[in-house]
Amino acid sequence: MTPQQRIRLARRHAGLSQAALGAAVGVQRSAVGHWESAQGKFPSVSHLREVAMVTGVQFEWLATGRGKMSLSQDTAMDSVAAADALLIDDPLELRLIAAFREAPTRSRAPLVEVAEQLAELRTGRPRSSGGKARGAA
């Protein structure tokens, strides 16, 4: 099986369209189509990693064809980085995190800025860090 066929199989196994996978990875639908075409170029390692994470397949299988396609439940939980682990009890916070992770890469910073502005309005305190200071250009 070619790398292009593995990408297509992983996408279909996850029930995603080319557009949905592209949005999740932060590329255009046409890039996914190109990765899946017989003459297409191989995606970058970072994009391939994102494809593996989004589709729930093993990176090694996706990149090389070796190993099993799908992660076992134990492996999936063991391979979750601490930063990606969902240790959230509040359903609203979970929705916010899910919306952030599902947003295209270019939309994430504005999404965070909206949340920070809403928090600032609610508390009356300016953000402590991470954003531009007021009046700064």
C-alpha cells in the first residue's frame, strides 16, 4: 500500500471528508487531495503527525506502512501527551477546549483573544500575559 493510499484509508476510516481533514490539520482541501493522489507529494512530518492524530492511526503505520493501523485503547491513552490530556470536569470548559482544537490553525489565536476579552469584561481586570498591551501597535 502506498503512502497516498494509507492517508486516504486513514481519512475514510475516521469518517472525514478531504475538507474536514484539511481543516483539522490546517491546510486546504486541495492539499489533502494532493497527498492522496497517485502522483502527489508526501506531506511534511508535522502534517503527517497531525493526520495521524486526527484520524486515530499510528504515525509509524501512516508514514511507513509498518505496524498496525489503529492504536489499541491502552496505547492511545499512553501516547497522549500531558498537554493534550483532557483532565476537565466542567462540561463548558470541555466544549471550549474541543472548539479550540477543532478550529483551523489560523482561527485559534482570534478565538483565544475573544475568550480573553470576555473574561476581562467579566472580571474588570486586564489580561495578565500573552496578549498585546492596550495602545500598543
